Amino acid sequence: METLFIADDEKTIRDGLKCIVNWEELGFSICGEASNGEDALSGILKNAPSLVLLDIRMPKLMGVDIIKIAREQGFQGKFIILSGYSDFSYAQAAIRYGVDFYLTKPIDEDELLEAIRTIYAALQSERQNQNHIALYREKAKDVILHDLIVGTLQIGDEYGLSTAALQNMELEAAIYQVVIYEKFGLLPEDSSYSFADLLNITNNGNHSFEHFEEDHKNVILLKGDFALRRFGDFLAHYEKTPQKGSPMDSLFLAYGRPVQSLGEIYLSYQEAKALIQRRFFCIQGQHTLGYTELPNIAAGNHAINDAMLAKYSDAIVNFLQISNRKQVAATLFSLEDDLYCCDNSIEQIKLFLIDLFLQMKENIKKIYGSTHITFPSNSAIIDYIESCHYLYEIILYISEQVKAIMDITDNSSRESILEDILYYIDNNYQNNIKLESIAPLFGYNSAYLGKLFTKAIGENFNSYVDHRRIDHSKKLLEQQSIKVYEISEQVGYKNVDYFHKKFKKYVGISPAEYRKQLRGE
């Protein structure tokens, strides 16, 4: 709806103009009226009407003077001059100041209606043109912002975007910073906050920040010291004193480094883009990641692999067997740190953790086959890990499962370190265990532990392991269906000839001869 202001020193004329025309039907609403020139000028500047019906002769200030002063002060509305005089000089002056129609009194109703309809059509056309210009300018700005953050925009009066153009688009500032945010709340009210509300700043004229979308992500370009200070205050408030139900309960922010020029904005964007994908690594209650928290990943140097899988699976199972809860926790912390620095996707990391848990499960089953240990099913393990949004949830899940197993398998009769070592050997002799590899599990260096072991047991570590392997091989030889080379592998000797040598050393005869004796041959 357009607006109308009526200025005439005669009340009867003002009232008549209100009545003889159905202004609402023509698309106008009356926003004010005045009976003298000074009030008319004040009302015009205050209300900025679309159209003014103005008597040329007004007390205190003539109509032509009103038009002149209003134009000088930026008024862009339309004028219809009403005059009882046909003096051509008035018409000339009025036309010079952009009057659209000059109508003489008494007013011809049809002539007035035609003038109003003409002006209304012109106003609509101008509005449409202004909207198109604003749309084109906004599209051009979107293209420029895209080129800025990907680093392809050339800036400079000679070869690229001119300084004047940057000023016109309100892009010039002393400092910039890129923030990317995503909303992950499940309730409709979770997405009701605007970025300006969160920072408690206004963005009149786009002076403080630009908000746009890039690669399906919400991007904020902070501009100037004030905007960056407010962002810093915002981070300090919500990171140090998180509030339940605050906007940060449904937002995750990633921000790149502050930069000093438009040409460096892409550096800040690249960091924020890399960080927004790392929400998976946040600890509980963490909603922000900044450029200082980017891991230093050299391509190809940090990647999950089978060796890493075996390393952590063996370590956790080993510490589980000796009920060393502190070392299990330390190992899981180390795993978390290694995964944070891995150059792998979140999906690949989840698959790695699934493989890790399933491998641990199989190893523990082999060790404690006779112990009643209830594991989640493989499908339950897979479903849970895949459903987790954060790494800490998966690490906590593995920790809780390991703790439950330790509560079941912990043998309270093993009161000393040596008893723990013997217990470990009795359950792992089938593996390639060495004193050098197990000594750190118990907090000793291998040389000292070797002396301690020999003194307490009466034989050295390797000899004790051989005895346990040979004792178990005797039991396996009772089963006629198992071949000798299979028994060799099951008790920890990968080379069957070496097994023969050890067996004969401790038993006095070969494995085949021992089996014959068992059969009474």
C-alpha cells in the first residue's frame, strides 16, 4: 500500500479530497495532512509519503519552496500541485523540481483520478526496478563472496575488483574471520536463533558480517574489530560457562584464523571448513572448534591400518588380563589421540573401531573360553558404534565393556606381581610372548624382571614358557585327530622342527614317540 499526504490551507478542500476519491481502492492510505507550509514540509520529511497533494499557495511557506527544500533533503516521492492560479511561472517552477501533475482548482475529479492512477503505475514500476537492482547487486555480491573464500578473486583497480566496488558492497575492513556453523537440534525452537542475536550485534548496512551459504554450509564472514571482539566474547561466555537450554545446545561452530586482507579470507575459510567436519572428535558438551585445534596431519603419515589395529587390540587385551585398569585407560586415551590425527573419514574411523572391538572380543574368548563372559552380539556392537555421533561415546563404550570383563575375570588370589605374570603366561603362552614385551605391562624393565623371575620361580622366563607349552602339547597329543604340526602352532611354535627339538629336550622323546606310548605301542 502506497501512502498519501494532503497539504492545503482550506480544511474543506482537505476533507473533500479525502472523500471524493476512494484512496484505498486506488492503492493509497492517508498518512498525514497539514494546513500551512512549515507543517507540510515537516510532515513530508517525517512520513516520506509516496504521493503529496500540495496547494501551491500555503501560509508560512509556498508550495514551490516546500518542494525545493524537500528535494534538497532527499525526498523522492511524487507531487501533484493543486492551484487556483493558472500562472505559467508556477507550473515552470513546479516542473523544475519534479512535480508530476499540475491541476487547477476547482479540481476535476476525472482528471485527478487519471493523475493518481498514472502515478500509482509509475510507483509500482519504480518499486519493481529497485527490487531488480537490489537482486542483481545481491547476486553479484554472492559471486564475489564465493570467489573470496575459494581464493580465486582478483582484487585491484587494474586487473580485478576495484576498491570502489568493495566499498560500495561494504566488504572493506581491517580484519576478517570466517565462521561456519551447523544446527543439529531436534526441536523446531532449536533453530530459532539468528547469528546476529547470538553475537548481540546489529548488521545494518552489512557492516558487521556477511551471512551466506557455500557448499551447503552456513558461512559467516566477520568484518572488523568490533565483530571479531563480539565473537570472542561470545565464545568465552558459552565455552567457560555453558548453560543448559542455551543456543549452543543446538549449534556447532568452527572458525578459522583472523586475517588482515580480503585476499587471505580463503585461508580462514579452509580452516573452518576442515574443522566443521570434525565435530565427531569433540568431547562431551563441546560445541566449538577453532583453528588452533587443527591437527598437524602430513599426507599419508597418519592413517589407520592393520598394524595400528593389532597394536591397540593386543595392548587392551594384555592389560585386561592383568587387570591393569590404569593402563587400559591410558591405552584408550592414546587411541583417541591417534584417531584425532588420522587422515581418514569418520566412516572409516568407525569401521576401524568396529574391527578393533570385534578382534578384542575374539581374542578374549580364546583366552577365557571356560569363563562365563557375556558379550554384546556382533550386530549390536556394529549398530551402536555406527549410531554414535562422537568418538568419546565409542571410547566410553569400549571402556565399559572392558571394565565389565575385568570385573568377571579378575582373580583376587593373584596377590603379587609374579603371580600376575604367571597368570598372564598361562593364558598367553600360545602367542609369541617375550620377556621384553611383557615387562612394560607390569611396570618393569626386562633385565630386572628376568632376575626377579628366575630367583622366585627357580628357572628363567623362556624355560618356564617352554614348560607350559610342552605341558599343553602333551594334552593335545592325546587327541589322535590333531596332527603334530597343528599342535606345534597351537602351543606357540611356528616351526615344527623347533617344536620337535624343544619337546625332546624336556620330555626325552619326540612328539610322535610320546603319542605311540599313549597308545601302548
